[in-house]
Amino acid sequence: MTLRVGFDVRALDDLRDAEGRYESNPNFLAEVWRAVDLVADWPKAAPLVADPGPDEIRRVAVGRFPYGIVYIVLDDLLWIVALAHSRRRPGYWRDRLP
């Protein structure tokens, strides 16, 4: 079953910022949506984030780009917490968790 997808408003800000960095590369958004589609279909396909806490926080890589989609599953909803750069400000998104 494919999960519904929702975004934290700050994750949308992350997406806009990252898109600005790669505006000359149309493949960036395609790779982001490919990763979202993958985990919407297979939510446990991505590894758990180290020290996940009470929720199963997972991160899927965005192919060919240094970003990962950080998400949790809430019932039938894939909740995207952040589009996080893999080397900048690790864990900055933790205060976004429900």
C-alpha cells in the first residue's frame, strides 16, 4: 500500500533552498520525487537514523546529490521532516519531530 505523503512546512523550505542550489540541474527534483515515491511504497526500505528516539526516524538518500529525506511514518502517512544535506548541520531537524 502506498502511503499518503505530507511535509513539515520547514521541510518544504529545505526543498526550496536545495532546489535553488541546483536550479541549473533539472535532475535534482526528479531524484527527490523518486526517493519520496520509493519510501511511500516501501517505508521501511531506508535505514533508521542513529539514536532514533521514540519514533522510527528514517533517512533515504537522494540519488547523486548530497541530501537525504528524513521521515517518519504516522499510521498511513509518510511525514517528511526534512530534506537534509548530508554534511551540514547534522540533526538540526530534531525539533521538528511530533
